[in-house]
Amino acid sequence: MTFTLNAPVLEGTLVRLEPLGHRHAADLAQAAAEDRGTYAYTWVPGADEVGAYIDAQLARAATGRLAPYAQVSRATGRAVGATSYWEPRSWLTDDALDAVEVGFTWLARSTQGTGVNAEAKLLLFRHAFEVWQVSRVDLKTDARNARSRAAIEKTGARFEGVLRNWSRSSAPGEEGRLRDSAIYSITAAEWPGCREGLERRVGSAAVSSGLTPRP
């Protein structure tokens, strides 16, 4: 048997991660229509592309190699972005997961810097390490994307290097070209320290919002 990714609901204080579906389309179209100035190296669907984007993610999910989520604000009940588990790897046995990537992440401009991204990463990493018991979680971004790299580094993930010509570029005007990807990872041994740091960040954001952090 080969391990198949799934997307259980993951509940936090600031954000709830729900399996992505067309019920999220209207909210995601609104989120995608906000200021797009921070998406220079990240492909984010336009408001009129959200339906096709969801179809594409669900098609990938049907292969068992992607588990896509909508990021739903607990404060408003609206989907404000998306994220995913991606590229499951089983090296020791076919029915256990050894490593997985977290990617396909984007957030509405108004939600960036509010703690939602930090908590989404906390929820995804915790499920991967503590339920699936993976040995490694990795994250990749365009090597030129300083903003994304800084956000990844704040999770406690370690920089491993740049993979040259690794994937298709999402930068405007670079259609049909490849990009260099900066790769980061967290190992099972490093997870307790990363978890502590993320919990502190989420706790501070929750208190600033007048909320009590969930255990």
C-alpha cells in the first residue's frame, strides 16, 4: 500500500484549515482581488481564475500526492488564502510517511503579518510530525523571494541550499522559464524547538487580537 495524503480539518485560534473545495471560491476570489504587490514570485490565481485553480488542486489531490486546504479566518469565517501538503515520500515502508512538503501557500494581503501564517504552519507541522510521525518537513520558494524566505526562516526551518532550475517560474514575464528554488527543512529532532517558537508567536498574535490561544 502507498501512503495517500489527506486533509483533515486542523483547528487553531486564528485560523481553521479546511479541505479546499468550491464552497471557498467566492471568499478566495475576494482574497485574491486584494493588493497583489507581495506576490511577485508566487503564483496566486486572479479573482476570475479561482474556480479553475480549485479544479486543478482537486485534480492533484485525486492522485494522493496533494492535500489542499483553504485557510479560514476564525475572526470572520471567510477563506483568506490556501496552503497544502505536497510530495509525500515513503522510503522505509510504503504505508508510512517519512517526509512531506508544505507549499502552494498564499494569503490575502490584509491577512499577512497577523499570525495566521504562523499558526497555519504550526497546525500543518504538528500534524505531520505528531500524527503522521514524519522525519522531515520541507518548504521551497523562489530563491529570489526574500519575503517568502524570511517568513520560512521565522518558522525555525533551516536553509539547506538552492536547487538550480528546479521548477517553473511564477514571476511575471517569465512564463516558460525555470527558477532556482531555495529549500528549507525541519527534522523530527528539531520539531520541539520549532513548535515552541511558533506557539510563542501564535500566542502573542492571539493576545493582540483579544483571543485565548487554543491548547
